[in-house]
Amino acid sequence: MPLPPAPTRRAALLAPEAFDIPARPRAAVVTEVAEPAALAPAAARSTSGTKARGKALPAATASAAASEPMAAGASAPRALAPEPATPAAPSARSGSATRRATTATAAPKKASEAPARSKRAPASGPTKLFVLDTNVLLHDPTSLFRFEEHDIFLPMIVLEELDAHKKGMTEVARNGRQTSRTLDALAGVQGADIARGLKLDSTGQRAAGGCLYFQTAPLDYSLPTSLPPGKADNQILGVVEALRKLHAPREVVLVSKDINMRVKARALGLNAEDYQNDKTLEDGDLLYAGVMALPPDFWTKSGKNVESWQSGSHTYYRIGGPIVPQLMINQFVYFEAPGEPSLFARVSEIREKTAVLQTLKDYGSTKNAVWGVTTRNREQNFAMNLLMDPEVDFVTLTGTAGTGKTLLALAAGLTQVLDDRRYTEIIMTRATVSVGEDIGFLPGTEEEKMGPWMGALDDNLEFLAKGDGGNAGEWGRAATNELIRSRIKIKSMNFMRGRTFLNKYVIIDEAQNLTPKQMKTLITRAGPGTKIICMGNLAQIDTPYLTEGSSGLTYAVDRFKGWPHSGHITLARGERSRLADFASEVL
């Protein structure tokens, strides 16, 4: 069926006889390729959410849609109308529809470009203009590329604050320098025009489809007299206020990590949001626990189709059914029901519709004690199976105080270093974040400086040495302590960059206080034959600006789940004392 002619104006209805007009020559029809959401003109992103952007349009239709005024009663787009000539006006792209349609008529797009340009799904709704606070860029230098198809505006005072924070060796200074390099790379792209906006995908960041705008001209705004105009935060609030009036009805949003800044913005009637992209999880309760309870009717529904076989000291079960898609490699499952045999197993293999469960070694039995330590509950036994498995290179343990994380890791490490000779030594480190006020510089060597931070290590070594040499007398206990100390090295995280650990058993304590970048730095130190154990309590984060969702420990647990050579367990029950257990619950 031939295409009918284009309507003469927007929202006009075609006459019935228009459908009988013969088709025009193919050369006169140009197919408008669907623009990605990032590069679509602002006028095309209306609230109606139409999905006709990917259809073939005649050139006349595209031109008429861009140039004709809106018909009465048509839904007004929320995107910007062209503003008066302002160097930093993000609305400069709103007139690009006419230019693109004209270009399309003169030079049709290559057919080979169409599949690559149409991969991204069209965006629904108008794009926003996000004004970034300085602390967002200092917190995450890649935040410029985290706003999808939306545009970003940087006030001039933000560039001034970036310049003031770029000196030094701190994490903030490094992030400031990286942000400056990123801005320089965007501005240095051939054909880049700051006045029209810098395309955020011009340096290869395809996830970002908007443009970056700088404040290149004074903006007219008025703030309450109670806000001093010389303060940087208030200047940023003034810029947001000016942009909101200049680009109405487009939504202008301030993004800041400063809570007080967001409160002041909302008090002034401005939209303000926290930067959420650094959070691995929105809710800590959604963190992967590493354990799953099988349903009570598991054997009733799956018992007839379960295959089982024996290999060494382990029994294997091949199961199917709807539970298989919920499982992950090295995840622990258990079945406990009154009057029925219990099952404690680990997922060792997953195929399309089946999974293989491997029974566990019972470290709660005295004959299987590890350096004199026996596990006291189900989760501790799961953790010990991971710690003693040579095929598992990375183990994460989380849990409240007193659940036995450090004791289990040390007992497994001493057994594999001194008895099995699987590793040459134990290396222990932790994040040196104070609970209270700092006590100042500590004297001595690196190990002596780390001594006050390693009280948990000393307490657990005292318990382990007592259990191993309880009947050996004073000399025997002293020799045991000396042997243990000779195989444990205490290192500071400040000097980990560039190191490689070969055949080491590395314990990272208090890992909840690490950022994702610090966690990556530590884990990538592992060489051949090295095992890393990360432990922490997500309820005891002492690092400023870190939460359960953005902690490096949460990041590692979420990224490593399902990898065949890693495992995670959340220890649920405290075993320190009844006082400690009760305090964890009520305080």
C-alpha cells in the first residue's frame, strides 16, 4: 500500500481520498532513523510517551513537525522551547529536528548505520537537567556518565572548588584530579563546542547520552537575605533557581551528597536528590546471604526425580524443578523438618534445568576439629567448609559481633599453613578507622603501628594457642605462640599498592569500612595459590559517607556471588556470650 501524503499541519486529519493517491518515487522518501534517547531533540520528548519515533517518515513530515506551530489542544511537550541566545542554554538542541530533517533530505543515512543507532531503547518522557554539586564529583569521578539520556550542568563555583581540592594524596584529591582530566578530555574532542554543550558519549562512554553544559554567562537569581551570597553552596542554589526559571517547564534537579544542601534546596522549592549510583543495593536486607532453606515439600515434589551417587566422603544429588533458577554456585542449602532426615549441602554444579548438591563435612564433630575449634551452628559449619576448600579462592563472611568470623578464619588459616602446608603464611590487615577520636601518631615499625588495631587477632590467638597446647606446659605454650607469631604477618593497607601475594592466606578484617575502590585494590593483590577472606559487620560502619549499600564489602559480596571459586556466608547466631548476644539485639 503506498504511503499517504504528509498532513499540512500538526494534528490534521487525512481526507479519505488521500489513501487512493499513487505512491511517490522512492527517491523522494527518506527514512528517518530512530535516534537514541541520548541524542533525540528536546521537542520530540513529549509527555505523551509516543513510540512512533522509530517509524519511517517522509522528509516533509519531519520538517513540518519541527517547524509548524502546535495545534490547539495538542499536548505540550515538557522539553525546552528555544530560549534567547544564552551561551550555556541546554535548550540549544531543541531546534536540531529541523536541521536533521533537512540534512536527511539532502544526504540519506547509510543503511549500515541503522542497526547500530537503533539498539538503544527510546526514552520515555522528557529529559531532565541535573546540576551537580562538587561533592558528587569528588565522591565518584565517573558520575558525569551515570545519568543516561539526561543533561548535566556544572556551575562555575563547582569548577573553582574542584581546583581547590586537587592537591594532595588523599582519595578526594585523586578524584578531583580525575574529574578535571575527564572534563579536559570532553572539551578536547574535535568539534566540541562548550556553548552548545559537550556530548558525554564523545569519549566512548556509550551509557551517557546527554550533554554537559558549563556556566559561561552570569545568571540572574535572587535568594533570601538569610543565605549569604558568598558561600559556595548558596551560589549553587542560586544557579539552580535561575535555571529553573530560564528553562521552565523542564525539570531541573540538584544532585548533592550534602544533606543540609538538599534540605535548603527543598526549603526554597527546588528539586534535590542524593547521588544513588554508588549504592550496590538499595536495602541491606537484599544482600545475598549465601544460604537457602529448601521448602518443606521439597522431597515430596522432587524426591522421585532426584539422582544420587557417592564419591569419596561426599554424596551428590542431582535435582530439578522450579527451585533450580534460584540457586547459585557455592550457595548452601539445607532441609530441616521434624521426623525427616536433614540435608546440608552446597551447590556444586548448575545446568539449564538441573543442579547438583554436594553434602558437607561436619566440622561440628570433635574428630573434624580445625586447630581445636569445632563449629557451633549451621552457618559456622557452612563457613568452615568454604574456608577449608582449596578450590575456593575468595570468601566473604558477614555477621554481627560475636558470630565467630575472626576465630574461624584464623583456625582455618593456621591449619592450612602449619599442618597442611597449603599456604606459606597468614597475612592480616584491616581498615584503620577509629570508633572515637584519633589518639595521634603511633611509634615503631609498620607492624608495631598496626599492633593496637589488631586486638581481635591477639584475643583469638590466645584462645587458639590455649586450645592447641593446653597440656604441653608453660614451655610448650610459649613455643606454640612463637611458632604461630612467626607465620602471621600484620600489614597496613596503605602500602598494598603494587604488591603480589604468592601462596598466602590473606585475612581482611573490618572490611565493611572499605570503599569499593579500596576493596578492588586489595583483592587484585592475589597471586597464584592465594586465598583471601574478607570479614565484617555491616551494622558497624565507622567510615564517613559509607552506608550498608555503598560499602566495599557489600560491593564484593554482590559482584562475586555465583563465581565457582568464591563463596559467602552471613553468620546469624552469636557465640561469644549471652551478654554479647543480648546486647546485639537490644542496643
